[in-house]
Amino acid sequence: MKVSRGLLLAVVILLAGCQSVLMSPSGDLAVQQRNLIITSTVLMLLIIVPVIVLTLVFAWHFRASNKKATYDPEWEHSTILELLIWSAPLLIIIALGAITWVSTHKLDPYRPLDRLAAGRPMPADARPLTVNVVALDWKWLFIYPEQGIATVNELAAPVDRPIKFKITATSVMNSFFIPALAGQIYAMPGMETKLQAVLNKPGDFQGFSANYSGHGFSGMHFVFHGMSEDGFAQWVQQAKANGSDLSREVYVKLAEPSENEPPRYYATVAPGLYQAILTRCLDPDSPSCMTHTRPARSGESTGMAGMPMPAAESH
């Protein structure tokens, strides 16, 4: 009994330290994803709970000591029972399929936002904040092209302003994840993924890599500051006042593997640096430079980093 109480106390203590940020997010996209999780779970429980309950009821009712239970070894079919067994799960599957199909399109991370929050449509004059995200070994580089600054392991954005993330990586695949803001998006070398999101509450939120990427993976954490427009402007000025210059030479040193890097700021960014990282053309003469590939022919479209792709067939 003492051992059981000790185990129960340990579980309670561990659970008390958990942060249920996924169930209480601060961004509208994450809220919609949370609602999808809850809705899907409830729909599945409509089948799971009755099945578990009926299994226990049947086992109790038809136990060997219950002489009142009817024993019918010749029983083999019941149309009503078959309809109940198959129709209920089928309806649940149809409902889940419809919700998944709609949500997949509505919550597409590439899709521009149509609202700031529930009941708050996107203003016609809203201008997204663009942030270029680069996953390095083992740290995050954030480039603000409009503000002309860059940061390492620190991110900031105004509340209620749409954010457009452009995400890539330098060596191995990572996963950009701020649970309070939106779902995780992969960062891959030579490719660009995107995330459209908005933060609705001020505060400091944790971000990290959700994909194992090597020895220093556990230290790939950063802080995401949600603040007012004035607070964000002050943060930008602070970065410019305290930062150094992010030239291509400085970036090459920054990209070398390192662990548990503290936040740092860059007051200027070399022109075209993010595009050079994306296309692997920091050295234009490098054979890995993706701009050396042939230009797209007529009927072809370009891929995420400007690579030619075959034109889609019509059906």
C-alpha cells in the first residue's frame, strides 16, 4: 500500500509540472488545431467508450456463476445487432473524414490567413511580418528582411499581426515548432517551406526543433517574444544598437556546428544572404550551387528553391 501511494504521489508531482500549452495555445492557428484534436478525440470516444463498457457488461452478465444468463449455442446472427455494429463506426469514419478534409485545406500552413482570431476577420490593410528561418547545427537563425536585422535563438513578433515564415536548413532536416503559435513545419536543405500564423496574446513562448538532427539537437531551443507594435519596434532598435554585422564570412563561421548558443543580434545582414543559403550558393563557384542547374523549359514550373519541375499532367 505504501509503495502504491508513493508511485501515485510521484505521478501527481510529475503531472503538476507539465505545461499543457498545446491545449491552451496563444495563436489562432494553434487554437484551431487544438479544436480539431478535441473534436476528433470526442468522435472516436463515441465508439471506444461504449465498446469498453459493453465488453465489461457482457463479461459480467455471462459469467459462469450467473445462472440467469441465457445460453444459446445455436445463435449466429442478428440483423439489428449487425446494423448497430457497422453503422455507428461508419458514421464516425465519414464524420472524421469530412472534418479532416476540410481542416487539411483550411489549416494549410502555406495558405494566407483569413482571420486574426474567431470573430475577427483579417483587416484589408494587414501587412504580414516576413521572417526567414534557417536551421543550423545546432541553433536557429532568424532574418528579418524588412527590418534589416537577424538574430540567433531569439524571435519576436507583434501580437495580432500575421507572420509569414520562410523556412530552410543548411545540412540536415529539422522541424520548426512553436507549440503556442502553430504546428511544426519541416526545415530542409535546399528547399523552402512556409508557415502563415498569428499570435493573439503577449508573452514569452518556447520554440524548438521537433526533429532529431544530431548531437546538439537537445539545445536547439529559442524564445519567441509576443509583444505590442511599439515593443517590437523597440526590440528591433535594440538589435540594431547591440548587434554586429552578419556578412557572408560571419555567417560561414556561424554555420559551423555548436551547441547551446545564447541569443545574439546582428544589426545588418548581407544582401541576398537568405537566398544564397537556400540555393546553397554562398560560394557561387561551388558545384552544389543550385543556380547552376539548367533553366526551366517551356511548360515547367519552378520548385521551392528555383529548381525546374515537370509540368503537371492534365486529366
